[in-house]
Amino acid sequence: MKKKKESTYLINYLEKYSKFFEVSIAFLLLVVITIKLADIFFVLIDVNIVIMKMEFEAVLTLVFNLVIGIEFTKMLIKHTPETVLDVLLFVIARHMVVLGDSNYNILLGVVAISGIFATKKYLVDAKKYRDDELVLEEASDNYPVD
């Protein structure tokens, strides 16, 4: 019994830690966007000041790789269909944004992302709803209402 309690504690700790990383990466991405906006402003007023030399596409590549790594870690921790679909979603989005080869590939990416959202809504969420409904039915069978 103690081993299960320790593993649950560890899983909760890892989930909180991964959430912290997600928020940190989002914050850093907002900082990078702000810096790049300042760079654009300096270019528009014709001043030769460059605050950040790294290209924005390279930053997006790094951010997507980190986010995919975090989502993959969550998938290893939780083993649920939602986490697998989240990993697939980020991998396809990364491919669309970073590589963006042709219009055909972008269209395929949009169709794939639409399929993932449809799967999450109609298959994964529907299963949760059915499971919740079964739990409610079982509870009402055990405790009849007057």
C-alpha cells in the first residue's frame, strides 16, 4: 500500500513540475516576442540596433522541441489517450510551423489537427461522459431516491 502512495506522490510531483516548465516556456516565448517586436520597431525607424540576433524561426524550433519533450514526458507518466493525442498535436503543429514546406503539407497538417480535435471531442471525451454516466447510474441504483 505504501508503494502505491509513494508512486502517486511522485506522479503528482512530476505533473506539477512539467506544468511549471510549460508556463516557464510560455513566459520566455512572450519575452522573445517582445524583444523581436522591439527589433522590428528599430528596423522601421531605420536605427541599426539589433537586440536579439537569433532568428524567430530558430526560437520557435527550440520551443516546439521543448514542448514536445514535456508532452512526451507527460505521456510516459499518465498513459492516457489524451496525452498521446497531445503529443501528436504538437508534433504536427511543429511540422507545419517550422518546416511549412508547401501548401499541400500545410493542408494535410490542418486536416490532421482537425482529426485529432474530433477524436478528442467525440471519442475520448465521449468515453469519459459514458464512464461518468455509468458511475452516476451505479450510485443511483445503490441509493434509491425517495
